[in-house]
Amino acid sequence: MRKIAERDDVQHLIVLELQADLGPGDATTDALVDAEQRVSAIILTREACVVSGIGVAVTAFKHLDSDMHVVAVQKDGALAQAGDVLLQLKGSARAILSAERTALNFMQRMSGIASLTKRFVDAVSPLPVKILDTRKTTPGLRLIEKYAVACGGGQNHRFGLYDKVMIKDNHRRFWTGGKTLADAIRAAREAYPDLPIEVEVENMEELRDALRAQPDEVLLDNMPEDLMRSCVALCKGICLTEASGGITLDNVRAVAETGVDAISLGCLTHAFRSIDLTLEMEAL
């Protein structure tokens, strides 16, 4: 993913957030802070974290002061310790005060996602398994949240419904073109020959059925580890395997040791804790 803050859609999102916060104007700042006042400022972290959202924060500040001087002390993906400075700013006091909350909101959430992802990545290291995100993202924030997962060492699963065929139980419930999973896989491949095809299975019988049509991946959903291990062995040389459902930091290592190629985790983007960041400033 190219630098996230350079994307037009992400820049539009940042501007919308600024507009939602500012409305017709920052009443407190406009009332009390001289328009000519210039300041230096730093953003620092109060706790250890994986940094994410530097470019997004810079975009927010520069939208209100295009001449603002910024220095990224840390890069996205860097490991920061409590007290470390992440970003230095020099520019309009009004601009920094007015963009502060928007910039921190993005950075705190993105760094929280990156930090949680890193914990899962570390928990399975050095096993050759990918830690994947899901589509369980905050509405409107999918791109930046998936970017944050990548900052933490995870990898992105499909970005939407358009870039992979993923056959789940509800699709099969309403499909009338055949009776087997193999039939469904073949139908999907005929309709979208250029897309990878993944199919969810819940037991060995479903897996054997699906493998007759050679999907690209199978999703082993909410399986006990002994069954998962047997499924992985059956898929060897035929397709990739992905585990999902009920996976936590406590059991992710055991799941990885079954030999699955990937583990997908919705919690990365819906159950993270925002990192405690703060902005400090002084007059120039």
C-alpha cells in the first residue's frame, strides 16, 4: 500500500474529520490565541507502542497551515518507548491547536491497531504463518486501519467483496446451482476466473467436498486444533489454509503450530486499545 496519506480518499477523510471538529471555527482558539502566534510542538507517546499514522497527522496539520515545518522523528512501523517523541512541529499556534484532536485521534487508533497486531505477530514467530486482518473495520476507516495492521507486521486479507471470492455458509444457503461445495467453487470460478477463491469449511466432510474443486484457500472456521491439524495435512499440496474464529493471544501459538498458512483476526481492528499520545507546545 503506497503512503496512506497520499491517497486522495484518505486526504478527503482527514478533511472531513477536521471540518466536523471545526465547524464554523475553533471558538476557544480564535478567541484567545493571536493569529500571528507561532509555536513549536511535539507529539509523544506515554507508553510503548508500534507507531502508525505519522503521515495522516502531518496531513491534518498542514491542511490548516501549509507552511508548517514538520519532522517525523519516528516512522510508521517503528517501535517507540514511553516518552519518545514521534513528531515535531513548528508553525501557527492556531493551526496546531485546531488540528490537534483530529491528528491524535487518527494516530492513537492506528498505533493501537499496529501495536496489537505486533503482539500477535510476535506470539507466532518464527513460525511461517501470516497474521491477517478482516473486513471488521470501523465504517469509513477501512483503508487506514488495514494500513495500521501492515505497520504492525500483519498482512491484509481482502479489502472488500470485490477482490476475492469467499464462499461462506450464508452464500451456500441461498445458492441453487448445485448441491456440493465443489459445485459452488466451480460456479464461482466460471463467473470470476481471475479472482482467488476461498471457501469456509467447518468439518472434514465439507473439506473433502471442497477439495474436489481445488479452491485456492480453505477457511477452517472455529475448529479444535486436532481437527485443524488433520485438515492442514489433507490440504497439503492442494491449497492454502487459513484459521479463524475464537483465536486469542492465549491460543494463537497453538493454532499456528497446526501448520496453517494464515490466521485471520477480526480483533485487530475492532478490539484494539488506543495508544496514549499527547501533544505539548511552547511559544517561539
